[in-house]
Amino acid sequence: MTERIVVVAAALYDGDRLLAARRSAPPALAGRWELPGGKVESGEAPEQALVRELREELGVEAEVQDRVPGEWPLKPPYVLQAWRARLRPTSPAPKPLQDHDELRWLTPDELWDVDWLDQDVEAVGALKLLRGAGLCRYAAPPRGATSPNAPAPAPQQNPPSS
């Protein structure tokens, strides 16, 4: 049996706004949006991996808060876990440094305006009532939907990022 590999994603908040990152690579994922993050390395805790990935991909210093309930299958042996996080007060603003060409802070009303990667649709949909920086409720999209302009979900899972 193959051991699973965890890919972590950050539900990074500024008040009630959620950060979305548009993929620039690999070509199969380019142009679609995700919660930033990446693979947990051997011997690394998921929270440590998320802090490292956010530093590498966005140039920020983040504080991991709590895990978003759920786990979503990717291409075997990968699984996606999401964590709520916030920027440290001394952190610079996020910039698309690796694997992304655009970042957007989405308000609750804009949450489904981007074409999320399939697994990220599930993770974003799992975000419930938030505590901490701001209180808001994110509504889940209609079952099977990604965004109003999104194509139908692909039958195969996308490979994880970095």
C-alpha cells in the first residue's frame, strides 16, 4: 500500500477577505485559482509546511490557526488538507513569486467569481463560520459548480502543486 502524501492549502484571511492565487504552472493548471500551499516534506508537520510554502510562494510570514474540517483526494497518493491562517503583523503583502501570476483578495460576495481548481472548490466550500480576524459566513456553491464561468469538472483529479 502506498503511503499518502499530504498537500496543505492556506485559507489566508485579511478580515473577511480570502486570498486566492491563480496558477501559472504547470500548463494543465494554469489560469485556474487555488488556495496557496504545497506538499508536506518528510519529517515536516503540516503547519510547518504551510508556513514554508507561503514564504516561498508569496513571500509572507503567516500564522497557522486551525484546520478546515475535511480532507480531499487528489491524484493518488496525494490528499489535500486546508488550514485557516493569517498574516503576521510584520509580514509584507503577498506577491505571486512561484507558480502563480495573480493574487486576489475575495470578499464573501466574490468567493465564487474565480475558476477554482476542483479540489479547492471542496475546500472553500467547507469553510464555515469564521472566528478571529472577522466574522463572516461563506456559502457553498451549488453542488458540482465551480463558478459561473467555469467549465464542467474534469473526470480526473489535478496533480498537487510544489
